[in-house]
Amino acid sequence: MGYWAVLFLVVVPVLGQNDMYKLNIIHYNDFHAHFDEISQSGGTCDAVAPCVGGISRLATAIKQALEAEPESLVLNGGDTFQGTIWYNIMRWNVSQHFMNLLPQHDAHVLGNHEFDHGIEGLLPYLERLKTNVLGANVNTTLEPELGQYVKNYVIVERNNRSIGIIGVLLTAFTADTGMVVVEDELEAINREAAILAEQNVDIIIVLSHMGYSMDQELAAKMSPEVDIIVGAHSHTLLFTGDAPFGTPGGDYPTVITQDSGYQILIVQASAYTRYLGDITVFFNDEGKIVSWQGQPIYLGTSIIKDARMEAELDKWRSELYPISREVLGRSLVALRRNTCYGGECNLGSWVCDAFLDQMLPRAQGSNWNFAHLCLVSSGGLRANINSGDVTTEGLLMALPFENKLQSFELKGKYLLEALEYSVSAVQTNPNSFYSYRMLQIGGLRNTFNASAPSGSRLISSRVRCINCEVPNYSPVDPEATYRVITQDYLGNGGGGYSAITNNRENIEDYDYDYAALQDYMRKSKIFFQDNDERIKMIYN
């Protein structure tokens, strides 16, 4: 009942489907250590909103999909690591244990977050994972111990047909990859597709951890030997029509037509175990796509949790919950990340204000604070914090990456350059702005013109004084020096902020960001954060 209650079909009808070769693909992506169920918004469950997802529901949905289509491929789009306290505390061990309890997979592709704790954090996971791990553009020549577990492609047999699966990982990410070199994505895809074609493999899938935009861009120019891209990384829900939850970023599948007229399908299934992708594709005798049907399955309350998986989770919860369920403080309001990429979000403002609070005891001389301002990457804010009691688990879902706090001195001209860079994304429509580089701030007041050309969007930036009896804001002086508090990810080059990395001085490193927030909440006990227009976006 649970499976069929949430399966909405989109069918492209073609006569003679029974004469076609039928391939069903079950896929999920960006698991991000979501072993427990979550709220719909992605944070910890609360007493009011229904809880969704979790690995127990994922297990049930995969089993039900396999019962309906036993010859299905089962694919994982990468980023199994990182995102909840389960990974923060138990790392690769809990990840491999529960991945191996799911029904047998045909392939995983490496995601960028698999490298978050270096080669030494990834290798034991790969040693124990009982499936094919792919990365055609992941050159492991100088890391041979890792290389023995990473393949460029795999060929699987289904109903007397050979299907090639190529794995590829985006090149643009910051992590400790050791001596691994992540090479050009398109070159790797085309190279491996040619190798598969030479082996008479005429159905080829790219298991991609590149993101929806890049999948579309490369699909327009990649080898026409490729039929389907099973995507990940951007957490995009592809869905045709109205989705049970969330706003679709495109149709399922998204169809890309090359200049020659050849078409490639792209699918992706959100993130955090909210959905399980399920598509059936029909091919002719030459291995060309003729039609398709299917939609992602919403893993809501109608999906019954797998009993065996729940029993196994309970063994680990007994160790985890005394830590994860500690109440740190109480938020009177919801702290939301929804608007972080388009401007101000109160979660980002709260984090920055807390970081600045941690700098107060370091104030020198007549200054009332040590740092003038705070900068935080919106990409590091991963989940909302609900109003009410905030636990360690909830905190680490919101900021899971274990960055350390870092402060440094920076001239105003480089600060202004960094702020301009933060909004140098393409405006997609007249009244909406999105930049994956957006910085959340504290101790600053910024105004941007989202309608202006990239490179000239910053209208004004004012900074709060720290050597004054009554704090006030004045324009950033390009030649003045300001102390910035941020996370070491941003300070050390994450996100491409070369204006910061190449020009910072007198660097000081501190404890983990989450430790600072734990201390702030324990001290505050009760807190709130509003939107105070510290970031203004105008459109003209």
C-alpha cells in the first residue's frame, strides 16, 4: 500500500512497448548520513511536523521497488558521508555498516564529501563496502591503495543486455584528496563511453556527482553513446507535475537535445532520503531510447520503516543518543536557511552573531570586541533549526562540517572585493536572486543591486565600529584594516575567495565552530534571531 500510494507515473506512450527492451533504474543521492528520519525541512524531527525519510524507509522503498521490478539497477549518486551527528561521531564505520544492509547495489559514485576526512577517512569505507565504486575522472595513480577500489566503469547484465555505468565526480570542490587528481569530467565521460562502445555496450549510464546545472551543460555536448545521466550533488528534486513535497527544479526526466537531435535523459532525486528515484526506460534493438515512465517516490509516512533496519539502528542509537539529544538551549523562533543563497537568512545571522560573541573576551585596549565583522559561507548551513529546544544533533545537522573558527586581519579593499564576489552569480529572473557563494554576515550592513551586471552589484557596505562607546556603522574604508571572524574553510580558500586567502594577515585559529555555538547556547539558554536587513537586495 505504502509504495503505490506515493508512486505518480509520468508516461511517454509509444506503440509496441512490449517489443522494446525495458530497463528500470532505482536511484538515490546525497544521503549525507541521514540514518534517522528527519523533518520535512531537513532538520531534526519535532512533535508537530511529520517525519520523513531515514534509512529504514529507504530500505523499504528499495525492496518494494525491486519486488515490482526485480531486474532493476540500484544506484547511489554519492555523498553518503557527512551531514548528521551519526557521521560526526562514527565516521566511515556507521556508513559502510548500513550501506551494506541495504539491498545489493550495482554501483556507487564517489561524492566530494567522501573526501572530507582525507584518504585515511575514505579508504576503510571502500575496503568494506560491498558494491562497485566508480570515479572515471578520479586519478588514483599516486594513491594506489585507494585505486584498487575505484573503477572507471562497470558493465552489468540485465535480461541478456549489457549496460555500462560510468561514474564521474565534479572537479570544483575543496577537500583533502591527498595525491588523488580529479580530472576533467567531460573528457572522462567521452573516453569511457568510447571504450564501452568498442565492447558493443549500447546502453550507457553516467552516474554523476556533478550537479543538475553541470549535468545539463555536459549532456548537450557529451558523447551520443550516453543515454542517461543519474545525477546528484545539487540536491535537486526532478519531478513532473506537483511534487508531494518540495519545489521541483525540473522535469523527471529532464530531456536534453543535442544539436544533432540526439536526446539524453537526466534524473535526480532530491537529497537526505526524502525521495527514491524510480524510472523505467524502453530501448530499441540498437540501444536507443524510445520512451520512459516513472517518478521519484516520496518517502513520507506512508512508507513503513524496515523492521530489521530499525532494530540495527537501535544498537547504534544507544551509544549516540546520550550525546546527540543533549539540550543546549531554547530558540524562541525557527532559524531558517531557506533564503541564505538569495540574501539574508536568520540562521546565518544567528551563527555570525554567536561567533562575534565568542570574540568579546579577546577584546584589547579600549576596543569592546576583538573582531569587527563575521563572514560565513551559506553553503555550510545545511538544515533549519526548529523553534524550541536545540540539541547537539540539531546543531550538527545545521553545521555538520566541523570547521574551526579562524580570525585574521583584512584590508577594506579586499573585504569589498570578497563581498562583490559573493554575489557574482547570474541573475535568473527580474525579482529573484541566487548565488551559491552568498556570505552571511555579522557586524556589516550590505546593499546589493541584483539587477546590475556581475562585478558591479555591491552598492554599499558599512561596518560596525569596535573602538566606540556606542556601536554604529560607517562605510568600509578600503585602506583600513578590519579583523574578521569566520570558519577556516572560507579563510583557507574554500569557495574560491582568493581576495581573502591571498591577503589575510595575523591569522589566529580557534576551536570548532560547533563548540563555539554550543558554548553560546549554554550561556544564553534562551535566544532568538530576526531578519534585521543586514543584507538588502534591490532590483532595478
